[in-house]
Amino acid sequence: MRIGILALQGAFAEHREMLATLGVRAELVRTPGGLDGLDGLILPGGESTSMRRLAAWGGLDKALRDFGAGRPVWGVCAGLILMARYVEGEEPFAGLMDMAVARNAYGRQGESFVADLLPGRLGGGPLPGVFIRAPRVVEAGPGVEVLARHGGWPVALVQGHLLATAFHPELTPDPRMHAFFLKLCAARGALP
Ligand code: GLN
């Protein structure tokens, strides 16, 4: 299986390390050509304004939209913002997932926190959720399944071949979210 990680900015290296522990050597994507033949793509956390600008300069914006229309994509934090159909106060980027998000709604950098999340269909004990200037999903469409919530708000969501988390599993030693995404990719978007 060939998994790519958008590597323009942000926490891409940590995803690569986590995937390596699961036996997958991920490819870093910086150009539209880098998407060729991939079975899945991770949009990492970082800063979504910087990421969308860098993507647009390199012509990656359209390529990412086209890729995500049919192939598995997982957006983490800033990556979740890139995937959302509605972003409060700004134009959406890829507009792939039917949800509305408010950036930085969990507070500033210093208000970052770790919360135990119920793992739902991932199974096992509590899932550690690292929230860093996270976006809040204020609304999710009827075709979106919520995998986990925090304080009542959706923080892990899946819509067909698309996955989004407001928190950062790559910053914890818990591989369950990555393993789930790999299954989604192997099943070409059919829910594991
Ligand atoms: N606050 C960032 C943004 O709005 C996202 C933070 C993150 O990815 N940890 O783009």
C-alpha cells in the first residue's frame, strides 16, 4: 500500500514515524505528481493558512481536491480545516467533508490539553486526544459518522473514504487511529 503525507508544513514527520511502526513506509508529498498512485493521503496538523498558501503556490490545491474526491484522505487538526466544506470566516479549501468548523475554538496554544476519548469502533481503552489550537466541528452533515466526541462536540469523523480528527494521534504512542486509516485505505474507503 502506498500512503502519502502532505509535507509542506506542520507535523508530517511524526505521522511517518507512526506509520513506520505499523510497517508502512509513507511518502512525503510536495507536488501534484507526488499524489500519483497513492492509496491514501494524510493532511497533517500545523497551520492551515500557511498550508493552503503553500499548496496553492505549488498547484497542489486542485490536485488535492481531485485526489480526495475518490481516494482516502485523513485530515488532522489543520488538515481537518483543509477538508471542511464550511470554515467560519473564510473560504473553504478542499471542501471535501460535509462539516462546518470554527478555527482555534478550543483556545490558544497555552490552552492545549490532552483528553481521554471513548474509542468507539476503534475498540480498546481510552484514546489519548492531544488538542493544540484545535478547530471545533460545529456541525456535521447527515452522511458523516462521528467516531468520538469531546464535551459533546465531534472530534473524530468519517464520511465514506474521508477521515478527520481535531486532535493529534501522531503525537501519542497510540497507533489505533493510524491503523484505522490504513484499513480504510486498504478497503478503498469502505468503513472497517
Ligand atoms: N490552529 C491551527 C489552524 O487553524 C490548527 C492547529 C493544529 O493543527 N494543531 O490552522
